[in-house]
Amino acid sequence: MLLLEVISGERLAKPERGKMRVHKISNVNKALDFIASKGVKLVSIGAEEIVDGNVKMTLGMIWTIILRFAIQDISVEETSAKEGLLLWCQRKTAPYKNVNIQNFHISWKDGLGFCALIHRHRPELIDYGKLRKDDPLTNLNTAFDVAEKYLDIPKMLDAEDIVGTARPDEKAIMTYVSSFYHAFSGAQKAETAANRICKVLAVNQENEQLMEDYEKLASDLLEWIRRTIPWLENRAPENTMQAMQQKLEDFRDYRRLHKPPKVQEKCQLEINFNTLQTKLRLSNRPAFMPSEGKMVSDINNAWGGLEQAEKGYEEWLLNEIRRLERLDHLAEKFRQKASIHEAWTDGKEAMLQQKDYETATLSEIKALLKKHEAFESDLAAHQDRVEQIAAIAQELNELDYYDSPSVNARCQKICDQWDNLGALTQKRREALERTEKLLETIDQLYLEYAKRAAPFNNWMEGAMEDLQDTFIVHTIEEIQGLTTAHEQFKATLPDADKERQAILGIHNEVSKIVQTYHVNMAGTNPYTTITPHEINGKWEHVRQLVPRRDQALMEEHARQQQNERLRKQFGAQANVIGPWIQTKMEEIGRISIEMHGTLEDQLNHLRQYEKSIVNYKPKIDQLEGDHQQIQEALIFDNKHTNYTMEHIRVGWEQLLTTIARTINEVENQILTRDAKGISQEQMNEFRASFNHFDRKKTGMMDCEDFRACLISMGYNMGEAEFARIMSIVDPNRLGVVTFQAFIDFMSRETADTDTADQVMASFKILAGDKNYITVDELRRELPPDQAEYCIARMAPYNGRDAVPGALDYMSFSTALYGESDL
């Protein structure tokens, strides 16, 4: 209780004076209650253990007291007591080499940490440069002795214990280090005070610098405004557009290059002023008052005056530019209009003085009059341009244009020329009208001549074209039509001759007028290029072409009569041969389908048909000769028959092919019958079944008809089995089954045939029951040609029981029936 009163500076409750255990426990409880009242949480520490002398509990209570009253009050940057004390040690020892404080145990074993703390606050007490990291005892004892002697910190630790312990006691070192913190707390306060003073002085210096910067920036900005405003207020005008454009460009440079930095300076000035006032207010300083005339409001007023002058200068510049543009525009407009007018008048005086009408025709005179009228209209239209040129010249004089003398001289020249053009125009119109009346009579006659000569000339040209036109006809009717049209044309010739003579009479009248009145005819008839000489020449040509046309039509009529004879001759033969071929085709089809008599009877019947067909060949050849004559005569159609030679040829070839194929099928049926031992009744039955299911009567069954035929014969098969059978009867996969394939299949199904196993067993008998056969055995048992056939195709036998010359008859037997390569 006495210890707590000393270290806390407070009075505790009155202790019990008795010596009994209960009195001791009461006193200890009072001490523990006081500790708890200071916010210290005591865990598992009771008064009885303390009274009973429990060393561990007693030491725990003492450490709790040290933490609360010696260490807990230590605080660095709002950290806990332990962390704050460690942070304080780290900051104080940071400048010292070989010192790295990370904890309160092994970081202090070399003693340099204690020495660094002392040297940091009292450098005169320890020569830190002479200390060595490898001499911890000397370092620790030096620190402990100096602390006890000069800092009034008792020796709480023993140097030998710290060095000899792998991990010094953290609580003991922490308690000892806290004594250094409390001993140097006065120095810490002094350092804090110095920092505060420095901070205040730094703020004050910064504020003063801001004030100086504001004053200088304000002075510079006001001086720039003072120099700029007189330049903006200068209103001295310029005489040329180029000079005013340069002033405008200078103003744009001012706006683009010179003013923006000043706008930035003004903005920065206001920002600095507001920042300075804020800092002064936050640091409890009086507000900044700029010198006379340099307030923000003064700068704003000066800036407003600058912008007002700038606005007025810009408006003046634009107005001056508009004025000069107006003058330049008027001058350029005058030059353009004057140039256009002068270009238009160039050559007009010479044109009006021409006498081209003296040798012109009436149409040319009328054209010249129209052209002259157009010129007069154009002249009247240009009157406005002349007046505009004069008005622009007057306006330029009124605006005191610098080049007015040259403008006036040019304008006067244009007006004088204009008056002269008017007089020449009137004189030319009178001359053109006199000439026009003289030529109108001749022109009427020219026009009449042209109106009648043109259609007559076209008629003659058309007649010549028709009379010389080559014609292509293919029938008698066509040539008769051409002959009739030609006779009609010859009937019109007398009237045409009368029209020719009338046209020539008009031309003679024109010649008489020209000779009588001495008219200067500069050219020919303007309405036509047809001359009387041309009319007479073409008329004579027409008269010569008429008899030539008569001869050509007669020759073509004879040729068409010959062609018609050839058509009738070919048609008569073709109408007989075509049906004959069709009839024979049908008869052969019936013979191949019907089952009258034996196969030999059918074969004899078909060969008689073949002989009769071959005997008919001369008629085909005769028809070919007629067809050749038709082709040579270039006859392309024949109304007397529907048969062409191509139809006859195809039908004849099909007939020969059909009879040959049918004979071959019957011969194959005979071979099949004899080879398989099929009776005539079976053949008739096969034919009846095939004909029944050949629904389309084409001599072939399709897949579905063949399937139905097999089912009718009792075959019960699936898709795989039917596909296997189709691969046998239709190896080319055409989708149809011929009668010969049907017979082959049915004969294999009903007859007793040899197999590979049977052949193999036969060879085995010849070989004497061996697995191979020798060359000598083959030559002895088989005919020579068959023996050599087998020897050439049998592979050598390679079994273990093989002898020289042994052959493999097993693989040979298999290959004979297509089960392997032969």
C-alpha cells in the first residue's frame, strides 16, 4: 500500500494494523482494489496467494503495477504503451549504425541500444564512436554506470545476465527502458516546442512569400494592362486592305499568344490571394491587405477596362475591314463588269460592218436576220451592264477611291463605244431586210423543188435497192409472190416519169429568174442536195434494172419447181420406209416376248426376220441418195412427210441392233438351257414369270418388279439378302434385270452346279490325297491344254511336306470361283 501511494501520489485507505492472516489479506485486497480502480484488469491474482508468499503471483502483481504506473502513460502517435515505447526507441536510435531495435529482448543484448539512447540526448556522457558491437559487456556496463551516475536511473539489470541469456527478460528490459523515456521526457518536450516554433515560423515565412508574390504579380499584370490599353484604343485608319489585314492578324496574335498567359496570371493571382487569406485565417493571423491599387477588385476593374478597349478595337477593325472590302469589292466588280463588256464588244464593230449578205442565200439571209435580232436583244440586255458600270464608277468617285482617274477613263471609253455600236446595228438591219425580199421568190421555187425531188429520189433509191436485192426463197408460193410484186412495180413507171419531168421544169424556172434579174447566187438549193443530173442518172439506172429482175425471177421459179419435185420424191419413200421400220420393231418385240414353239423355232423365226430386214437395205440406200440431192439443193423443210433422214437412220440402226440382240438372247437362252439341263417347260415358266412382272413391257424388270417376282416364287428374304441377289443379277447397278440375267439366276438356284469345294476334292483325288499336286500328275491326268493352263496359274506349294515341283491346288480352286485372285 505504501508503494502504491508513492508511485501514484494518492492516499489509499487506512491499513489494518493487526498481525493476523486476516489483517494481511485485508490490506492486500485494499491494494488490489486500488490497482483495479485505475483500470488494470487483474487475472488470477488473489490476496491469499500474495499473503502466502506465492512468488509467481507476487511478481505478476509487481509487473502489473509497473505497466500501469511506469509504462502505460507512454504514448507515441496514439499507439499502445508497449508499441509507443518501441517506436520511440526506434526513432531515437535510427541514426546510429549497428543499432536495430525491433523488440525488448535480443535487440538490446549488445548494449549499443542503451548507449545510443544516452548519446542521443546527452552526447557528452558517452563517446559512441569508441564502442564496439563485439564487446557487449563493456557496452552494457558503460550504459548502466552512466545512467546511474548522471541520469539518476538505478541499475535494474545485470550485464552478465543479459549477455549470458539467449533471450533476455522482456519485462525487465522494458521496465529499464521506460526509465530512460521518463528521464528524457523533458528533452522530448523541448524538442516538441522547437518543432512547434519552426512550424509557426515556416507558415509565417510562406505567407510572407505569398504576399510578395501577389504584390509582384499584381504589379506586373497592371503594368501590362496599362501598356496594352493605348494600343487597343488606337483608331488610325489604313488605306489598303492589306494593312488592315495585318492589324487584324496582330490582334489575333494578341488574342492567341499574348492574352492567354495574362488570363492565366490573373486567375493564378486570385487563387494565390484566396489561398493566402485562407492560410492566414487558419493560422489565426490577420487578413492580408494589398498595397494601394493592387486589390483584387482593382485588378478586376483594370481587366474590365482592358476587355472593353479590346471589344471596341475589334469592332473598329471589323468595320474598317468591311469598309475596305466594300471599296475593293466595288473596284473588282467594276473591273470584272468592264472586262466582260469589253470582251463582249470585241469584234462587234467589225461584224456589224460586214457585207456578207450580198452573197448569201435566202436561208442565210433569214439566218443573218435572226442572228441580228439576237444580237439586238443581246445589245439591249447589255444596256443594264453599261449602266451598272457607270453607277459603280460614280460610287467609287463618291467614296474617294484612290484609283478613280483610271476608273473614269475606262468608263468613258465604254460609253463612247456603246453609242457607236447602236448606230452600226441599225444600218445593218436595213441592208438585211432589202436583201431578204429579193431572195424570197427564188426560195419558194427552191422549196417546191426540194419538196418534190426528195420523195421522188427516195422512191428511185428504194426501187434500185429492191431491184438489186438478192432474194432467198424456199417454196413456189414465195417466188410467185415476188413475181406479182414486180409486175405491180412496173405498172407504176409511167406516172413516175411524169413526176420526173415536172421536177425538172421547176429547176428550169429558177434558172430563168436568176438570168433575168441578175441575182448573185452564192450557192445551190439550200433545201436539198439533189440535182437534176442525179435524178436523170438514177431514172436511167432504174429502167436498166427492170429487165434484169425479170430474168432472175424466172430462173428462181424454175429452181423452186425442181426442189418441189425432190421433196415429193423423198416424202413418198420416207412415208413407206418409216412405218415399215416401226412395224418390224414391234414384231421383233412380240417374238421375243411370246413363247410360241421351242427356242430353236424362235431362233429360226428371228433369223428369217433378220434376212428380210437385210434385203430391205437397198431402199434405205436409195432414200439416202434422194436426201443427198435435197441437201445439195439447200432444201431445209418438207411438207410432204414428217420423217427426216435422221429419223430413218436411227430407226434402221435400232432395228438392226434389236434383231441382233434378240437373236443373241435366244442363243444365250439355248446355251443356258443346255448347260444347266433346263427343260423347255422350265424355260417357258421362266419366260411367263418374267413377262408377267415386266409391267412396263420393256424387256426388263426394275428392282420392285424383280422383288415381287422372287416373292411370288416363294423367296423369303430381307434387305441384305435382296441386295446380295441384285449384285448378282445387276452387277453394273443399272437398276434393272434383263431376261438373260433372270435365267442365269434361276438356273443357278435350280440346277446342280460345281463348287470350289467339289473342284478342290477332285484335285485331291488326282494328287493321291496329298495337299499338293505335282506337274507330272497334272500332265498325266488332264488333257495337255488344260494341264498347261493349271501349271501356268497354280502357285508353288510352300507347306512343310512340299517336294520340288509341288503346286497349290487349293488356292487355285478357290480363285476359279472368284473367292480370291487367280
